[in-house]
Amino acid sequence: MNWLVAAFALCVLAPTVHCASGAVIWCYHLASCKDTAWPLTIPAFCNGTRQSPINIISSSAKPNANLTAFTFNNYSSINGMKKIENTGKTVKVILDNGLGFSGGDLSEPYDSLQFHLHWGNGTAVPGSEHTLNGKRYPMELHIVSSKASHNKNTTLAVADSTGVAALGFFVEAMTGNETGQPESWRNLTSYLDSIKEGGTSAPISPGFSLDDLLTGVDRTKYYRYLGSLTTPTCNEAVVWTVFKDTIKVSKDLIELFSTVLHIGNSSSPLMTKVFRELQPEQPVTTQPASSSSTKTCYSLGLMALSLALGRS
Ligand SMILES: *[C@@H]1O[C@H](CO)[C@@H](O)[C@H](O)[C@H]1NC(C)=O
Ligand SMILES: *[C@@H]1O[C@H](CO)[C@@H](O)[C@H](O)[C@H]1NC(C)=O
Ligand SMILES: *[C@@H]1O[C@H](CO)[C@@H](O)[C@H](O)[C@H]1NC(C)=O
Ligand SMILES: *[C@@H]1O[C@H](CO)[C@@H](O)[C@H](O)[C@H]1NC(C)=O
Ligand SMILES: *[C@@H]1O[C@H](CO)[C@@H](O)[C@H](O)[C@H]1NC(C)=O
Ligand SMILES: *[C@@H]1O[C@H](CO)[C@@H](O)[C@H](O)[C@H]1NC(C)=O
Ligand SMILES: *[C@@H]1O[C@H](CO)[C@@H](O)[C@H](O)[C@H]1NC(C)=O
Ligand SMILES: *[C@@H]1O[C@H](CO)[C@@H](O)[C@H](O)[C@H]1NC(C)=O
Ligand SMILES: [Zn+2]
């Protein structure tokens, strides 16, 4: 039907690792092309030594006071999302020019290019890529951004060891019987019916913002480590930021991803378990224990001191 569908078919049929279009062949489920095969089939760079995702162990994260807040540009824009695509491997939303962020101990501002999701099979089979203290969440949202100085040239960004900044958000199921919540996610998932087949896309109408989708997350609390893209060619170019708070979404909306979207045409399998297995751990940093507890310790210390002085 369109170019993307043609490219998809060529990739599936081609006998070699590369498609006619030049893209690398990989998948999540066939033995020959799934993630455990990538180090062999796509050694550059999936066989590297700072690969993502990883299990984050909160008690091993080293405190670093330089991990300050981010300043987000245009994340509140309700015109920020242009297009939603079913790539056959994920759902990807292309962002408009002007979205990005600075701060957060990054060396320069980054332009946000797209976000996409990873999931398992409904809420029963969780499918986040990172895990926290061994816990895998139902879904994970990744906002992919590149150094502003690379002018959105992704070739340049992936060749730079800190060229890409990825923001990872865990998505957790609401525990009650809510449906269609939050509204921003109801808005986002309302587009899934229009992109059921791999290689299809739909324009997004103004109405919801990235801030709306990231509801409930304190974006000053996060883990930081240096890693890679979690899909081939796994370039080791990513400064990872994984937020501690989760986005809470009702179960019915989470279920839509694994029940509506196909990897190819409507007779192909549903898109499930679209995440890479864990890679060896990396050094992780995080904000020092909060300044309010420091203050508490300080005033308790003063109290102890004055008690001691009072005694003498
Ligand atoms: C991956 O790299 C390691 C050393 O870095 C090497 O021992 C191993 O053979 C490589 N595996 C593949 C599949 O290239
Ligand atoms: C924090 O930033 C300062 C100034 O750039 C630098 O000297 C220091 O090494 C950084 N600390 C850590 C833990 O990265
Ligand atoms: C927001 O985006 C518009 C273009 O869409 C741009 O003119 C403006 O500079 C952006 N704002 C910021 C703070 O980057
Ligand atoms: C996903 O879950 C559904 C419902 O439980 C099940 O029928 C289906 O076989 C599962 N798919 C995979 C790939 O595990
Ligand atoms: C990105 O940069 C590379 C290397 O400088 C260059 O060859 C390529 O044409 C650039 N791509 C775009 C889309 O500008
Ligand atoms: C949701 O649960 C609450 C209490 O558990 C109940 O009062 C309410 O009627 C339920 N709502 C729906 C739509 O099932
Ligand atoms: C959802 O979309 C509607 C229609 O575009 C819009 O009016 C509403 O503000 C959106 N709500 C949220 C929370 O994104
Ligand atoms: C779906 O794709 C398969 C494999 O390319 C093809 O054999 C089949 O006819 C297609 N089915 C439909 C309904 O288009
Ligand atoms: Zn991702």
C-alpha cells in the first residue's frame, strides 16, 4: 500500500541481515532475529559493553548532587505531536520542532524527536525494558532526544557517546476499576484503531501534550546511567534518565496495545512482548537523599548540640 509496507515486506523476505532499504533486520520473537541473536547478527553495536536496558538497583545508585532538575521546552504544547506510527515493532509518535529540554546534568540542550513504547501482553505479562530492583512494569515510555548541536541529524547523534538523551518512564496499572484513565492516555490510545497494521500511520490532532501524558511523575527524581539504544543497531550513544515515579494508566488502556496492534497486516500476529532482555548492569547515579531530610538531620543535630550545651 505505502512505502513503509513495501519496505516491511522486503525486510521479511530478504535472506541477508540488511533490507533492500538498508535497514537492519531484527525482530522480537523469531529465533533467528530476536534480541538474544543480535550480538551475533548485528555485532556493531549490540555486542558492546554499555548496553541497555539494565536492572536498576536503587540501593547501589551513587548520590550525585549535579543531577538537577530539567527545564522542558514546549512539553505543555497541545500541538506537539504530529503523527503516530505502527512500525511493526512499537508505536511511535513523531514530535514537532521546538520540543526539548536542558538541565539534568546534561552538557547542552537536547531536541526531543519522538517517543515510543515497550510492553508485554496486557497487564498480566509486564514489558518495561528497564527493571527496578528486579521489578518489571507493564509498559515503558521512551522519549528520544538528540543534542541540539547535532541539528536532529541522527547519524551524528548516534556516533556521539552522549549524542542521545533518552527519558524512560515506567507505566503502571491503576489498582482500582477505573477505565479510560487518564484522559491524555485515552486520547493517545484512541489512535490505535487507525494504525492496526504494521507500517501504517495517522496524523494526531491537537488536544493533549507530553506533560499530560507524563502525569503524576516528579521529574526531579531519577536514575542516570550511560547506555545504548535498546533496538539495533544498539549504538552506545545514550545518556539514560529513568524516572522513579510511574505513570498510572487504567488496565483497559494498557490492554489495548497488545490486543489491537499487529506486527504486519491484519492476519499477522499481535504485537506483544516488545522489549529487549536485560543487559549487564552499569554504574547508576541519582539525586542525594532529599534536602528536607538533610534539614531534619541538621535541626536534630542542633537540638542535640543545644541539649549538650545546656547540660554542661
Ligand atoms: C562479543 O564480544 C566479546 C568480547 O567483547 C567476544 O568475546 C564475543 O565473542 C563477541 N561475540 C560475538 C557474537 O561477536
Ligand atoms: C559535579 O559537577 C562539577 C562541576 O562540573 C564537577 O567538578 C564534579 O566532578 C561533578 N560531580 C560529579 C559527582 O559528577
Ligand atoms: C516552542 O516551539 C515553537 C515552534 O513550534 C518555537 O518557536 C519556540 O521557540 C519553542 N519554545 C521553546 C521554549 O523552545
Ligand atoms: C497474550 O495474552 C492473551 C490473553 O491472555 C493470550 O491469549 C495470548 O496467547 C498471549 N500472547 C502471547 C504472545 O503470549
Ligand atoms: C548527517 O550528517 C552526516 C555526517 O556529517 C551527513 O553525511 C548527512 O548528510 C547528514 N544528514 C542529514 C539528513 O543532514
Ligand atoms: C468501582 O469500585 C467501587 C468500590 O470498589 C464501586 O463502588 C464502584 O461502583 C465501582 N465502579 C464500577 C464502574 O464498577
Ligand atoms: C483530549 O482530547 C480532547 C479533544 O482533542 C481535548 O479537548 C482534551 O483537552 C484532551 N485531554 C487531555 C487531558 O489531553
Ligand atoms: C497478509 O500478509 C501475508 C504475508 O505477506 C499474506 O500472505 C496474506 O495474504 C496477507 N493477508 C491479508 C488479509 O492481506
Ligand atoms: Zn525504547
